Amino acid sequence: MFSGKGGVGKTTCSAATALHYASSGEKTLNISTDATPSLAHIFAADGLQKPCRVSDNLYLNELGEAEIKEMWHGKFGREVYEVFSSLVDINYETFGEFMTSVLPGLGDEFMVDYIREMSLKNRYGVIVWDTAPLGQTLALLQTPALLEKHLRMAPRVYSRLKLGRSSREPILDILKRWEKLSTENMEFLKEDVQLAIVIIPEALAVAQLEGILRELVRYGLKVGQVIINNVIKDPDSAFLESRAAQQKNYLEQIYRQCADMSITELPMFPYELSGLARLREVAKILSPIP
């Protein structure tokens, strides 16, 4: 699972890691859940078929709003609608649009459940997840706590609305089942997922790093690898020398804050990182988590 702020190079790192595992013989799926996915562009693939076969053992899948809605309808939608339609007069289509596009963390909740199920089915040896920007991932982590808080208040709220509108199933049973599923997804993230943080050596990124790591630890997620992207190596101009000098201070701060983690520096490349050949260059440097 690759996480980080938008624009730091998560997708490139995830693509190179997926290529590494596929090249070693593992059937590998590279998934992107970014709202503006670029995996297909990086792999120079058309991305029309989902999942799309990129090379031997390597497949990619970009999951966007349409896929989120499909997951919603297939597994969660009707049950949650049963609860809310008992309180509010709203049609299912409008409610589904609201839930899948507005509520923070909900889309990623579906993605985690999808990836957990894919893992259980053993269709792939490795699944590499290019996540949405970090703020949405942190919102995902809050979902179980929000559900637990909702359940504490639920008996008072639903005391006169004991059954779902269509299924006639007790509303509290529906909510508890959803809470159980959310908890299972969180345990999957904690126990079975290796988390890598991608960062760039700039002031804002470094200033936010401590808070990000604190939040992840608070929710029980362990960061196994920190990738510092766009590091200037061997500057050959006054401009690059100046930038490299600025980066030096930020690099020192990152190493202090992440002293107990595996840290990899990924240099700034003079060309766009797309296509299998150039991604292999990145894969060799990253030494991805085994």
C-alpha cells in the first residue's frame, strides 16, 4: 500500500514495485484508487480492459467512481439504504450518489474490502495498491470509530424504526454487520498490508510528516518503508546545487523522524518515468519490501 500526499510519486513507486514482483514470477495486480489515476499512462497501456494485462504476470486496474458505485450496489448499498430510508424520504439512486461521492473515507472502505476479498481468493500472489491522496486514507481510518459512535446512539435514534423498509431485518442488525465488516477491513490493513510512505524533500511535506506518522500509529498501522522521491544527486548546475543544498536540511529531518524505518532515496530523473524499461530503473533502486 503506497500512501502520501498528492503529486509525490506514489503511482510511479507502486508501478515499479508491481513490475518488480511480476518480473520475479509473482502474478501481480497493481490497483489505483486515485480520483485521477495515471497507472495506465505510466505503463503506456490503454487501460480499457479491467484488469488490463501489461506484461507477463502483471495486471493493472484503475478503480474510479464508477467502480465504487458498482461495489456499493453489490454489497453495501441496499443495506445502508434500508437504515437511512427509514428516517429520510429519498430514492435509492440519489442516496447512492451521495454516499459514494461525498462521504469521506467511504470509497476507500470499499476498496479495502475489495482488496481483502481479492487476497482471500488468491487470484494474485501480490497486490500493490496506489492509494488516493493521504487525506482520504486518514478519513478511511476513522470509519470504524464513527460506526461505533453511531451504534452507541442508535437505540435512541431507531427505537421506533425497528425494521428495514424492504428486508424487514432489524436496523441495528444491519448496522452491526456493517461495523463488523469495517473492523475486519481495518484488521486486514494492520496485519496483512505493508505500508510505504512516499515523500519529497520539501518544507511542507517534512512539516506534515510527523503528524502523518502519528496518525497512522494511532490507528495501528506500521510504516515499513519511507521513499524519498526526487532527490537531487550530483548537481551539475548552479540551480541544481542550490536546490540540493535546500534538500539536504529536509533529508536530515526525514532521517531523524524515520530513524526506525527503512528509507530509500529515489533520485530526480531527467526524463518522464513511463514505460516498462524506465520503470525497471526505478524498481532496481527501490529495493521493494520483500
